[in-house]
Amino acid sequence: MGIVRLAGEGDRGRVVALRVLLWPESSIEEESLQVQTLLSSGVSGMLPAAIFVAEDGDGALIGFLEVGLRSHADGCDTARAVGFVEGWFVDPAHRARGVGRALMRAAEAWARARGCAEMASDALIDNQASQRAHQSLGFAAVDRCVHFRKAL
């Protein structure tokens, strides 16, 4: 692995491509707009956010982690903001080599610098690999939830 750093405007295309791999139901256009907004403003919604990227030794992007502040998260102290992992992806060819850990450490430092004492995240209930990755980095499951929807 090369380095982990904050994403810049020059990374937008590759970050978008990685985001579409993480969220295949999304479109390139939708992800491009979200990445452009975050990179230009440093916020997601109304709160600070950042994208960290990991490069291999040749400078190619092999992963990203989007982190933001949230006013609250399940299982966390409601009296202060919490750092939240909004998206975390490492190219499958580079997994289990410390890339995800390095991205998480950068996100944790970013959140600490903004006064956070906790990090939170989520994973789909059937994504066992993500759950194991979170647990290996010290995250503990605090809740399981089934979300419902009904069209009106």
C-alpha cells in the first residue's frame, strides 16, 4: 500500500467509480454530483465530511472512506456529535493488506480533531465481510434493525 490522504478534485472520477462498486444501485451521475458537492464544500448535508483515499505504490486509487459528523448515532453518547463512516470500500484485490485499517485510522483522526469521542458505522445484515472488518477494528454491534417502507 502507498499512502492514505484526503481526496482532491483530481480524484473525483476514480472515487466515483469506487462508490459505484460499493453502491451498484446508484448511478455514475448521482455519485459524481455527491462527490463534487462534498469535495467543493467539505460538508455532507449540513455537517462536515471528508473523503479519504488510499493509493497503491503506483498512485492508483485502491480504496476510499467517506466520513462525516452526525448529531447522533445508535449506541453513542447523545450529548455530542459522532464521527460516522458513510462509505468504506477497498478494491477486492487489495483487501486484507491493511488498506481498510489505514483508511479507518485517518477517518478516526479526522473525527477526533472535530471533538468526537466515538465513531459509528453500519453494514447490511447480510454483509458478513463488512461486519468482520468493523469488528476487527474495534467496532461493536449495538443494534439490529429491519427497515420498512410502504408506498402511499
